[in-house]
Amino acid sequence: MNPKRKGSAFERKICKSLSEWYSSGINANIFWRTSSSGARATQKSLTVHRGDITNIENEGIEFIRFFVIECKSYKEIDFLKAIDVPFGGWYKWWQQCEKDALASDRHPFLIMHRNNHGTYVVLHTDILKKIFTIPTTIPIISFCDLTLMSFTNFLKYIPPRNIKDFIKSTSC
């Protein structure tokens, strides 16, 4: 499969998973890929379509107004490259996500997939700690002010209600 198709398929899978999680299994179509997966927004500096995922149902609008979601799917992700090469590897994706988030007054949310391994979430640690207490049994990686965890554990252990309540409390 060519890389663009692979990335698009990954984004569709993430949209479905996030939708089902956010709706507690009721709706698989809350989120969908943005047009050109953010490329158009990057070229024209639009606020609304930054990131790779947007809402297509009203239920997801607050989540998308709060987060810019970037998705990356690669053969390999070298987690240590961020240390070996000053802020290289996956951290460059994070920097782009953070730049897009700042430009649109939102928060970065990076989802990355490594072939034949797993899918991972990167969020600012302070936001993650405000939405749930990280059990010591969940493997995480802390790097600077970031927390990396498996996407599976994110969906399993973070109730969508926590995020909805947190978003609501910050928008008042």
C-alpha cells in the first residue's frame, strides 16, 4: 500500500475508534478526516481545519475546538531519536502539532502508529493529569512536559466524560 493510502486508512481507523470511545460505543461517525488531512489548512493558515481529524457530528465539536489532532503512521518510530538528535524523530511531529494548536488557540494531540507494533498518544502531561489519575500499572513515557501512552490504554482508562467535563470547565 502506498504511504498516502496507508496514512488515510490509519486516519479513518482512528476516527472510528475516537468516535466510538467519545460516544461510549453509540456512534462510530462523530469524527472524520479533514479535507486534505490538514494540508489545505497548513497552506492557507485556516484555523478551523488544522490537524488531521475534525468533527462531522455536533457531539464532537467541543473536543475538536479544544484539540488539534495529528495522526502519523510510519514503518518505524524511533522514540530515542528525540534525545539522540536534539528534538528529532517523533518530536518534530509533536512540534508541528503544537504549532498548529497554538495558531488556532487549541491543544496538541498527537496519535502515531508504528507498523507491526502499536499506536501511541502524546499529550501535555499537565492536561493528562487534569483529566485522570494515571495508574502506576499503565506503562507511560514522560519526556519534557509530555506523556506518551498506548492509544489502547488511552481509550480503555480515560473516560470520555472526564475529557468532556474538563473541556467544559476550561471554557467557562
